[in-house]
Amino acid sequence: MYKLIKPILFQFDPEKAHGMTIDALKFVQRHSKLLPVVRQLFHYENPILKQNIKGISFPNPIALAAGFDKSCEVPKALENAGFGALELGGITPKPQPGNPKPRMYRLVEDDAIINRMGFNNIGMNKALSNLRKYSYKIPVGLNIGVNKLTPYEERYQDYIRVIDTFKNDVTFFTVNISSPNTENLQSFHDKDEFSQLCSAIQSYKIKHDISVPIFIKLTSDLDLPGLGRMLDPIVETFDGIILANTTQQRDNLHSTNRSEAGGLSGRPLFERNLEMINYTYKKTNGQFLIIGTGGIFDTDDVIMMLRHGASLVQIYSSLVFEGPGLTKKLNKSLTQYLESHGYNHVSEIIGLDVK
Ligand SMILES: Cc1cc2nc3c(=O)[nH]c(=O)nc-3n(C[C@H](O)[C@H](O)[C@H](O)COP(=O)(O)O)c2cc1C
């Protein structure tokens, strides 16, 4: 089906096509009789894929990555689309328009996307009322960013504001310090900035006795020594790590629009992010939750990320190129792989290839 729709969608500017997809999902959400139809098409369930992590029950390890539903507009429709979890957002305290358009590019020859959206979203209060319209049967997490106009020294408080607002309504949070499209956001990877952020989050957690897991998402552009230096404070402060967000590197790309500014996602990210996952699993002795993302297109990619230490994975770009049938396809063939290799449960392959 997507083979027919894709050439039409690809005639449109990528952000316009994305808007059309969100509109279609809104339509489904408004007509609740369509939800079981979507579920029938895209959902696949098998106990071999179900994991309980940090007290959260994930029906399968294939989650939706942040940035697809930035303003929490279509969570109920997405809930039925076969994912093991949703990460909505990035949400900032105040609404903001993001960067001028065009700001999203398909790199068709590279199975990749460049975006410089700049945290366009409707702000935390409206996003919360969107989210509260429904209840959810799968984990729904929230990705948090920083407003463009927040003064430099107060930026870490934006994360706290959003956590405080959503603390009773989401299953997990992701502190996103890795978007390249908000000036200076990535300086949170620097030692002093990061320890200020960690202290703020730790004191908030203690003061409010908050039990919702908080993850951190790092940039793919961090080298391994840099990652190594961040791991101790990360393990002390956060409940898991997402590896990794987009890259600003442009090596070995073929598409003519490869020099657009922004973060590159999709297939070219895979090897680099796999290396970061492997390194983190090794350094934390397999004791710290890793969520893998970046360039997952087929079941071999999922299996590799799990075998290198990720417990869950997130996808975005491959949905654009392969369509919504991908979740079911990945879950089904992951199950076949596990069964045919004699595994009883998906958790048995996590970290197997880490030497
Ligand atoms: C258009 C677009 C917008 C994104 N917005 C966000 C965001 O708001 N917050 C975030 O942490 N990651 C964001 N991402 C990054 C994705 O969540 C994901 O980590 C990255 O694209 C790598 O996965 P992929 O190769 O499967 O796309 C965005 C990606 C794209 C393509």
C-alpha cells in the first residue's frame, strides 16, 4: 500500500507531507471506529517481545522516536500503529514557531533526512491538554527541549518546568541536550554545564519524590572519550540513555541536498550509534538501560542494536522511507529470528555481541 502512496507523498515538500500524515492520523483519532482498523493493520503481539523495564511494561522493543508528533497531537492514533512505546515532543515550556521553512529535507539516495526544525511546538500547557484527552495502553514518554529565547543561565530550568508539568501524565521523560538546531544546546555535553543540569534534576527528583524515569539523549557527534566522561554523572542522575540523536557530519553522502544545515538522521547514523551503544554497555557492565536509535531500517538492524546492548530501539526516518507497515514487519521478523535461534525471550540477546 505504501508503495503506492509514497511516490505521491514524495512529490510534496517533506514537512508538508509530514503535515498530511499528521492530518490523516487526526482523522483516525477523531473517528474512533477506525482505531481497531489501524490496530489490525499494524499491530503484532507476542509475549516473546514483551519486556518490563524500570517498572514499565513495553509490549515490544520498537518505539517511535521523538520529533514525529512534536505537539502531542495524535498519540491515540499512534498507540494503535504497532509501536512498543511513543516518545512525543520535543516540547518546550513556551510555544515557539521553530526555524524558517524550508527546514526538513529528504536525502533519497542516502535513506536519510536533514532537519533544522528548531523545536517547533505548541508549548507544554497545550500539549498537556492534548495528551489528557485520552488514556493509553502503551508507554507514552515526552522529549523535552529548551526555548530559543530562554536566557543561557536559565536553560536547565526549562527541563524542570516541563517535567513538573507532565509528571503525572507520562511514562518517561527524555532530556534532549542533543538537538543541533537550538543555539548552544549541545554545550550541555560540556562538563560544567552538564553537572549543573544533573544537580538541578537530582534536587528536583529528591524534593518532589518523582518516580517517573528520566532518560538523557546525547548527540551522535560525541566521541567515545567524551561519552566515557559523561557516563558516571549520567548513571547517577538518569534512568537510561538514548543513543543517539542526529549528526552534523556529512561524510559519504550522495544526495545533492546533503549540505543543508541541520541534523542528519537515517541510515548513515547506524554504524556510529551502534559503536556508542556497544561502548556504553561495556562501560556500564550491562547494568544501565540503553535505548538505541539512528538508521534502523530492517530486522537485522534491530537485532544488531539489541545484541550490542540496547534494550529498546526507536525509529523515525525509516518510517518515512518504508511506511507505517514497518513496525509490524520488524516485530514479526524479530519474533521469527528469536524463535528460530532457540531464544525464549528478546532480553536474552541484549548485549550478546559486546566483548
Ligand atoms: C524531522 C525530525 C525531527 C526531530 N525532532 C526531534 C526532537 O524534537 N527531539 C529529539 O530528541 N529528536 C528529534 N529527532 C531525532 C529522532 O528522534 C531520532 O533520534 C533520529 O532521527 C535518529 O533516528 P532515525 O535515524 O530512525 O530517524 C528528529 C528527527 C527528525 C527527522
